[in-house]
Amino acid sequence: MSARMTRRKAVNTVMMTLSTGAAALGLFVLAVILIHLVAKGAGALNLAVFTQDTPAPMDAGGLRNAILGSLIMSAIAVAIGTPIGILAGTYMAEYGRFSKLTKLIRFVNDILLSAPSIIVGLFVYQLLVVSLGHFSALAGAVALAILVIPIVVRTTEDMLLLVPDQLREAGLALGAPRWVVIRTIAYKAARAGMVTGVLLAIARISGETAPLLFTALSNNFFSLNLTQPMASLPITIFQFALSPYDNWQSLAWAGALLITVAVLALSIIARLVTSRKEKA
């Protein structure tokens, strides 16, 4: 065996060892965090968490208003951001694949993907909160929608680009309009990936705190008014975790566990959707 081959095998062994060690370390840290979270949060979970609103210090209560507020703002954000992201991604992949506008959109989209969420919160604060004169759930939903859009745009474009052009050409050869070909052929072929992108966007915004601090603020009472401040799980966790009161800290652990379970569930659903599409 030559010296060069021996050196290559040695380098390969070292790199494999380092890679395996890094992966094991990451899994170990994640396992420690999850175990600690479950140990602290599971004990605080009870029916009152889902049926009662956030309490005063040292009083009994739950997280009903925060859970419902997060669901409402996340739903509005997805309803706003998903159509915009799909339409933008469709233009980039189907109509303007090689245009300068597509390059500009892709560049701006990449910036939004990597931009800190607090910057988005400050932008919406100046745009809506300052102009309207008060915090509101609608402003929080808009901030979250801005975080949804770049994820949906990227996944929509990538999934549509994976659809073979021969499928589009076959549809066009039959005389179908281009928008019909896109809707019935391209979207159908890329559906699993596009759904996965939406699920990943929901997972991204479900734990965002910074944008909501500047937009929706919070509310200790149950409220369905979108024009007024509204409670959310991330902000409630942030406030309760920093408090000196045991009941608030217990609720913070319970809320953190709920968000973690929700994100893990969305990730599992996204993987199942993708794997089912690959088998099909």
C-alpha cells in the first residue's frame, strides 16, 4: 500500500471520527434539553393550562388566552404569507425563470430568510403600530407573515424547478393554457414539497418572540379583538420565565413544552408528507 493511500485513509478516519463526535455531541445536548424540558414542563401541564387565562402572581391559572392568541396570529400570518409566497415562487420558477427581476426577488428573499426577526418587528412597529397609535394582534400577524413569505417562496420555487419540463410541454401540446398546466400539472407534482414549506414556516413563527414584542405586545386577559394587544405563548413564556413567582415559572415551562411538541409534530408531519410523495 502506497504512502499516499495510507495518508488518505488516516485523514478519512480522523474526519469520520470528528464528524461522528460532533453529531453525537449535538444529539447529547438536544437530549439533555428535551429531558429537562419534559421533566419541568410535564409536571405543570393540567386541564387548567388549557381552560384558564394567565393568572396574577401566586394565583391559579393557565395559558388559554396565550395559546389562543398564538393560534389566531399564526393562522392569519399563514393566510397572508402563503398565497404571496406561492405566487412569487410560481413567477420565479414558471414565468421569469431567467429574468433580472427573478434574480432581484431571489436576492431580497435570501436577505429576508437570514434577517433577524427583531428587525421585522421593528419594521412593522414603525409601519403599523406607530401609524395606528397602539399595539394590535393584526400588527403581530403581519410581522409573522413577513417571516412566512421567504420560506414559502424558496420552497415553492425549488419544488417547481424540480418538476420536469417535459410534463409542462406535454400539457401545452394538448392545447391547455399555461396557467392550467401550472395548476394541474406543476402544482400537483410539487404539492408535497410546497406543503412541507408551509409547515416549516409555521414551525418557524410558532416560537418567535421578538416580532411580537414590538407589535402585539401582550394581554393578561382573554381577547379576540385583532385591533388590540393580544397574548401569545412566546411572550408569555418570556415574561413568566423571568419572574420570581413559582406559579408563573411553572406555566412558562408548560408553555415551552407545548411549543416544542407543536414544532416537533410539524416536523414529523413534514417528513411524512415528503416520504409519502417519494414512495408514490
